Amino acid sequence: MTPPLAINGRFLTQRITGVQRFATEITQALDAMAAEGLLPSARLLRPAAGTPSPFPHLRDEAFGRLRGQAWEQLELPFRARGSLLVNLGNTAPLAPPPLGLGRRQAVVIHDAGAFDTPESYSAAFRGWYRSLHRALPRLGTRLLTVSEFSRGRIAHHLGIAPARIGVVHEGGEHILRAPADTAVLARHGLLPGRFVLVVGTRAAHKGLAGLAEAQALLAARGLTLAVAGAADASVFRNASDPEGQAVTPLGRVTDAELRALYEAALCLIFPSRYEGFGLPPLEAMTCGCPVIATAAAAVPEVCGDAALWFDANGPRRLPEALARLLDEPGLADRLRRDGLARAAGYSWRGAAERLVALLGEDA
């Protein structure tokens, strides 16, 4: 029998990125399962300095004097004992025996980026993640990730069998939770169907610097490239943003604004060359927005045949894919239909149920 779950709530003190989005949505789905009596005695363990818990059906335990990694490494292991600690955001306690949790904890490692794309991260961040991820399986921690691609890459770098890593996919329906805030379009001078959307940070692996070759085509067609997102300088080494004519930087946007952008955009261009999952393409498909993406990492696994593909360094170029979408009759409508059908196969509730099932299998 699986022991009661304890969820590492440190993510509630962090700024929302894809990792924190995963943690929030999975915990919300687990909270709904607790409300249905499916997770008796499930707890949320979080730093005392954080905001109140938004999960009313998980027993809320705020404690400790520390914050960040210090709280997670030094205070969390003591409170988690007697439960199976679920760490949803790449990190987990490393306490050695007899204090260590061993098989009594699981961690979701979203990708092997610290190994595969070192140029995207600071030296301190890269070194900590590499050391942590190598140590956790040696201490008996159960490993999970978000795609088959990530499973293979993590297993390769940690020197373990892929079968030791469970896969829990993500969901995209959160983007439909808030009504679309169309004011974002007027504020940036964007007209429905007259702009192409890009969502990503300036991290090197996100590929924004490679969008320059699409700008001339967009400018010639009277279209705009709208770029949403921002980078965390403490983690990412910044690459260049797209610059020049036909580019509108949007900065950070809310979910309601992002939904409006997806629904009004001609398409989403996703130029990232490395993703553990690829949430923006799934969000776009959920909103009926056609997707053009780099055929790299986990993104083909997520989108399947419901996207147009180009190569970051190969024969299939982004301008040709974009021109095809603009000129081929019926293609955009087909991509919208196929994308909606593809997105319907993903959900956060399904992901949470898969998580619980995997933990039960290993109990």
C-alpha cells in the first residue's frame, strides 16, 4: 500500500515558469482527488514564509524558519517522514541515512538540460543540478519525468536504465480557465490574424535568435512577430531577442492575455531546440492556434502530426513552413482541427492519476 502523500510546496514561493506550472496544476488535480476521498491524509508541506495554500482539500502544513533550498534540504525531510514525499519541481531533499527518505520520496526531473544545454544556465545552477540529479537515484529516490524524450536523456546522463524513470505527461486545459483578455491586442497594436506569436525566454536553447530569417517574410506580408516571455537571469544565460522590423516584444503576459494571443494569432512559432515537454505548443493547440515548431527534443512527441515542422540546422527552413501556412488553402484550418484533437488527449487530471498510479506500482 502506498503511504499517504506529502507534496513539497516550495513551488508556491517561486515565480511561475513551466516547472512551477506543472507543480501547480498537478497539485490542483491532486487536491480535487483528495476532495473525492481518493487521497486520504494527503498533506501540503510548505515554507512558513509563503502565501496561504490555494488547495483547500490537502492538509496544509506551513513550517520552518528557512526558505528556498535551505528549507527543502534541512527542514522538509523531518516533517515529511511517515509519508511519501512528492517533489514536482526538479529538486528534492538529499538528507543522508538515517534521516534520508530513500524510497519514501519521488522527484519529477523535467529534463536533462543541465547536461544537454549547459550554455543556457549559469555555472552555479548547472553544477547544483548535475550533482543533485546524480545523487538522488543513488539514495533510492524514485524518478519521474514528463516525456519519453526526457526519460531517455536523463537515464543516459545518470547512467541508469530508462525503466527506472516513470513518465507523467502534462496538460493544456489550464489556458481555458480564464476568459480571454483581448485588451492585450489593442495595447500592443496587434490585429487578429495579422500577427505570428512566439512564446519563450531568451535562454540560448529557446532559439529566439534564429527567428531573424522569418522576419523579412513577415514584413513583406505586412505581418508582425509578437514575442511573449521573459528570462530569469539567475538561471539562464541570455541570448539575443529577435530585433528589427515587424517585431513586437510583449514581455510577461497573464494566462488570460496569453489565451487571447493564441486565439487571435495566425500561428504559434516554437523555435526551441530543447524541451523536456513543450507546454506552449500544447496550450496553442488547446486554443485552436496552428503550430509551427522545430522538430527537436520532446515537441514532436507532444504535437505528433498536428504541427508543421522545421529544422534548426537542416533542410526544412522556417520561412518555407511559414509561407506554406500562409499560402496553402485549408492548411491552417486543418492544423486547428488536428491540434484540438491532439490536445484533447492531454489533461492535468489524467497526469495526476498517472502520477499516483506510478507511485503505487513502486510501493
